[in-house]
Amino acid sequence: MIIDLVGASRLDDIEHIEKALRRCVEVSKATLLHIHLHHFTPNGGVSGVAVLSESHISIHSWPEADYAALDVFMCGEAEPHNAIEVLREAFSPSDIRVGEHLRGQDMV
């Protein structure tokens, strides 16, 4: 899934973002291997990835625009759609835009 958070808050709070990503992994029934986040200055944006056994969740935030872009890619028995509500609760966006691209269909 490609997820855009519009009118979102707490996009410069790296600890909050890590907590939200961990919760997304948990509710999606995925397996966390590693999280790496980077806090940019001076705007305070955060970029990073949660590496999963099932693939990954990445985030790039622009707090000055109240916007974040996330990629939620999972395979197997994971339930990535469950992450949407976690993101809604964590960042209180005025709008969430979700696109879905089923990768590797009929190939894997």
C-alpha cells in the first residue's frame, strides 16, 4: 500500500513515529527485524524503515507541510490494512489517501 497522511501532526517526533511503526507491525501480524529512523534538520522531518520478515514499512515526513508518505509492503499471512487505523490514531490526519498495488501477482 502507498499511504499519504495529509494534515497530520507529530511528524517531527521520532520517538512517536517509532512507536507508531512498531504498533503497525504488531497489528499487521508481521515480524519486525529492525527499525532505522533519521531525523533531519532544520525542518525536523523523519525518514526511515521498519524492516520486516514480510518486507517493510517506510516513512518520509514533511512536518512543515503536515504531510507524510508511507509504503506498507507485506507478503505472506500479514494483514497490512490493519496499519491504516494505527496511522490515523497516531498522527490525526485530516485525510488519508491509500493506494494499493499488488506486486508480483502470478509471479511468486
